[in-house]
Amino acid sequence: MDLDVSVLTSKIPSSFKIPPNPPFSKGGTLERCLAKPSVPPFLKGGLGGIFRHLLLPLLLLLTLSACEQRPPVHQQQVLALGTLVDISLYDVDEEQAAQAVTAITNEMEAVHHDWHAWQPGELTYINQRLAQGESVSLDAEQQRLIQAGIALARASDDLFNPAVGALIALWGFHSDARPDAAPPNEDDITALVQAAPKMSRLQLEGGRLSSPNPAVMIDVGGYAKGYAVDRAIAALRRMGIDNAIVNAGGDLRAIGSKGGTAWRIGIRHPRQAGVLASLETRGDESVFTSGDYERYFEYQGQRYHHIIDPRSGRPARGAASVTIVHSDATTADAAATAVFIAGPKHWRETARQMGIDKAMLVDEAGTVHMTEAMAERVHFEVDPPPRTEIVP
Ligand code: ADP
Ligand code: MG
């Protein structure tokens, strides 16, 4: 197996230290040349007749000689968004690579700073105002993220519900490490569920945000990573970089390819070390996974994870992980969370409502539920392959 991205670690071990100036490492096995030269994409469509006949042989020659020089995949890890972000850039020079890494880090850190759920910052201020029944002014960027959250919540029938911050805090996930202590008590959970915090109760008018329901407490943990990855990719595009992966702790968006060879992505196994399946990205695709193994605590032999079903106020049951493949990362991230909560019985409906056609849910028994479009793309990397249920 020769993966560009192994989606194996998403937690940073506490002993991990990132070197101050990590050197670029060339992509090792990724640098192998194509056996057959590929036709550059821009030639496939537009150019015809004489140009094609004159230019094609020349370009193939150039491709071949470029191949001999092995355009490298630059890979670098940076610490951003509180996670390890893996950046892969195909065929860029050192200077471009350094600029790209800086731009990506800046974009992601801006999101991290503005939207941290509990470290005092923009979001804690916004939540404080909402809890007091006051309005708060948002800049254009903040409005975009909130508006995206409102739309995604609506599409998921509020299974994806970034207004449930108070519940997430109640479960103890608004801290860096949740101790293995008792879950919250029944009455507190019920009270917060009944307070019905919903994104649809937010009003955003003339740049001011308010809510008549003071129980609304925004937590963008279910889609901020996707949003940050989208911003990072947009920054790369502005720099003219069209072949790259931005991988934030296993959730990623890949654009372009390695000179015509697709990026290969590994999807983590929710119940054992290593990869469950792989897939090759096509063009511009995001691959996002939500899992019950990402953040959790254990109490009296039971695991309580961080994806909260807003209907019960408790960790969602039934799924071990959900992987979504979709064009933009913001939607993929939110959909992974929503489809996880929908669970093995209703996942397809939620995915459809959110405009997702490539979804995969691994249930608690290990059965893999997939859409046909997803089944066409994934290749299992475990032997024997898991039991699968494929639906249109
Ligand atoms: P991961 O990628 O870490 O597996 P997700 O993308 O599913 O996780 O996001 C989980 C985070 O989303 C939680 O830590 C919390 O901040 C937030 N969250 C939990 N439940 C919900 C929900 N029902 N709707 C929206 N966000 C949620
Ligand atoms: Mg998510």
C-alpha cells in the first residue's frame, strides 16, 4: 500500500514536539515516475488540430524529461488548529513551498484563534453576549461561518447543531483533557435538551447576531476544521498552487494530482490500528471522518464520546465512524458529524438531505454501510474485507 496520506494519528501525543523549523522532506515513495507519460490536462479538452499534432509530442517529451527530474512532493507538518496539519505540495520550488506553508498556517490559526470554544476570544465573547440576550457585531468572515452553520444545521434537520455548546460543555469537552469521571446528571442533560438551542433561532441582520433563546451557545467544533481547510486551499489557489493536500489530523482536502497520478488517501479503521480502506481523490475532493474514538472519556467501563445527539443530549449511538467524500471541506465535516448522529438506520436520508452522495458508516458491529457512489471509490485494505451493505 502506497498512501499519500495515512489517516492514522489525529491526536498529538503529549510528548510530541515539533521542530522549530521542520525541513522539507521529499515524498519518498511518492516520487516514482509514471510508467506512461500522461497528457497534460489542458491538452485533453481544448486544443485541436495542428496544435495538438505539433505540441503534443513536444509536451510529452517535456513531461518525460520533467519525469526524469522527478518533481517532488514537498511534505511538511505544522501545528495549527490544535492538531498536526500535514501539507503535501506537488511540484513547487522551495520558495513557493515556504510561502504556501506560511499562508496555510496563518489561515488555520486565524480560525483557531477566533473560534476556540473555551479559550477566551471572539467566540467566547459572542456566546457571552447571546447568553445575556444581547446582540453582537460580526465581521464578514464570522458572518460567513455562522451562515454556513445555520444552513448546514437546517439541511441536517438539526442533527448537526452547533448551537448545542452548553451540552458539549456539560459533558466536559470544553477542556483540553476530560478526566475519566462520572457523566453529567440526568436533570442537567434534560434541562439543556428542553431549552432547545437551535441555529435557526439565530438572527443575523446588518452584521449583528442575536438570539431570542439565551440557551444558544455556539460551538463550531463540528465544522471549523473543514472551514479552515477550505480557507487553506483557497489560499493555495490564490498562489497558483493547484496540486496539494491539506490534511488536518486525518481530515483533508486534496486538489489536483501528482502530475496525473491521483492522491491516495487512507481511511482509518475505527476499531484497530491502521487503515480500513483507501481511495483515490479525483480533482478537488475533501475526505472527512467523524469517529467515536477521537475524543472520549471512560467511566465504569463505558465510553462517552464527543459527538452529541441533540435529541437525547447524549453521545450518539450506533456508529463507530463516518467518512464523507464531498467537494468542499466545510460541508464534508458537518455532514460527517450529522450522518454519525443519524446512525445506521437513518444515515442515508441525512446524507441525501445534505447533498452528499459519497458516504460510509461503520457501525458498532463493524458492518460498513455505504452509498453506491462511495462503494465505487473505496478499496478495502483489511483481509478479510468487512461485511458491507450498499444502498443507492
Ligand atoms: P472529529 O472530526 O473530531 O471526529 P466532528 O467533526 O464530528 O469530530 O466534531 C466533533 C465536535 O463537534 C465536538 O467536539 C463538538 O465540538 C461538536 N459537536 C458535538 N456534537 C455536535 C452536534 N450535534 N452538532 C454540531 N457539532 C457538534
Ligand atoms: Mg465534523
